[in-house]
Amino acid sequence: MGSCCDDNCVVEALRGRQRATLIKVLWINAIMFVAIATAAFYGKSTALLSDSLDNLGDALTYGLSLFAVSQGPATKARIALFKGGLIFLAGCFVVAQVVYRLVNPVLPSYEVMSVFSLAGLVANGLCLFLLWRHRHEDINMSSVFECSRNDIAANLSVIVAAIGVWAFDSGLPDIVVATLLAALLLNSSARVIRGALTELSNSRNQNN
């Protein structure tokens, strides 16, 4: 009886730590989405816009993950599957923006791109630090960690794009990086969805 109680206490303590971390990273990403999206439209940067959508997707993902913390493996897997779908939609939106910018080219502001991608890098680095210890705990937290790791790559890519815009006085580096970010999002979506489907399959097998 005491052992069962101890196990429940351990599980509840783990869930409490997960909730506390998710609340922190949710607020960080929500604030950064508003800031970076505003900067993207002002600076006319598709790469920066894709970066902001990554933050929005993460904020929504963390909100869903908060709900999933106290759920069973099957429910966590279904929520992870939904998160994979959100990442996929973000990738498709970036692809649409890339096509639009190819048809309607502009010269983005490399100053705006540099400042806000660096700010995003600091914020997402903090999120990755907070999520690091949770990355292998379950499908819910591993999918959250996947999103945060994508953000770091996105921020670094936008910095590279800003340098390219400055060096070549062209919007092409912005479009190239945005295309690569779209590919990153779509690839990440596929990994999260595969992991969720595997978890769902395992859960069904255990119940049978």
C-alpha cells in the first residue's frame, strides 16, 4: 500500500514539474510570437514570419501539452498527433508565403531581421534549457522538446538570411532560408506524427 502511494507521489511530482515548465515556455513563446510577427510584417521578411509562426505553433502546442500532462499514454499520443498537424500547417503556410514573395519580391530589412532573430534565439535558448530535462519523459514532452529545438534552428537560419540580405542587397536569401525553414517544419511534423502513431499502436496492443 505504501509503495503504491509512493509511486503516485512520484508521478504527481513529475506532472507538477512538467506543468510548471510548460507554463513558463508557453508565455515566452506567446510574447515572442507577437513581437516577431509584428517585426516580420514591418521588415517584410518571410523568414522572420516563418520564425514567428513557429513560436505561435509552440505556444498552442504547450497549451495542449498542459492538458496532456495528466492524461494517459493514448491521449498524450493523440494530442501529439494533433501537434504534428499544427506544425504541418505552419510549414504549408510558409510555403505559400515563399511562393507569394517569388511572385511579389521585396527587399526585407536586415536590421529588423537581425535584432528580432537574436532576441528569439535568446528566448528559445531559455525554453530549450527549461525543457531539456523533460525531453525523454514521455511522448508529450518529447514532442514539446522537438518544437523548441526547431526554434533554435529557425533563429540561426534567420540570422544567416539577414547577413545574406545585407551582403547581396537582395531578398533572395530571405526566400531561400524561408524555404529551408518550411522543409524543417514539414520534416519535424512527420517525426512527431510518426512518434504519435507508434505510441498509439503500442497503447492499443497493450490494451488488447
